Amino acid sequence: MAKSKVQGEGDYEATRRYRKRTEQYLGTHDVEKDARRAAPRSRKDAESMAAAESAGKKRAKGEDPALRRRAAPRAKSSATRTRR
């Protein structure tokens, strides 16, 4: 019997490949420069990008509420806390 592979949201191998490629890209590219190059160059480009974003969001269930939530300060781990 062949080894079963976890697929869908639990596809661990795909997650590893994605993280590796993302880390490589971030380590070898000027992300700020790439962002400036991807920005709309005219009003027409901006409108086209907004229309494409709107079309993509039509099928979405909604925005992740975690994106709107303020990040709570992280508690120090028990290893770094001072003991009394």
C-alpha cells in the first residue's frame, strides 16, 4: 500500500516548499523596489487594478477579522520571565 499524502490545508510538503521559495525570494530581491515597480503608473492602471481586486473579492467569504484586530503585545515566555 502506498504512503498516503495529506492534501488540502494540511499539505505539509507544499507548505515547506512555499516557505523555502518565499525565504529565498526575500533574501535575494529588493522587495521595496519590486513594490514600487508594481504600483499603478496611471489613473487608468489604478482603476484597472481596483476593478480586478473587486472582482476577486466578489467570491470571497469576507476579510479575515484578524487583519483588522490590533496585535496584542506578546507575553514573555516562561523561560525568559524572572523568577521570585
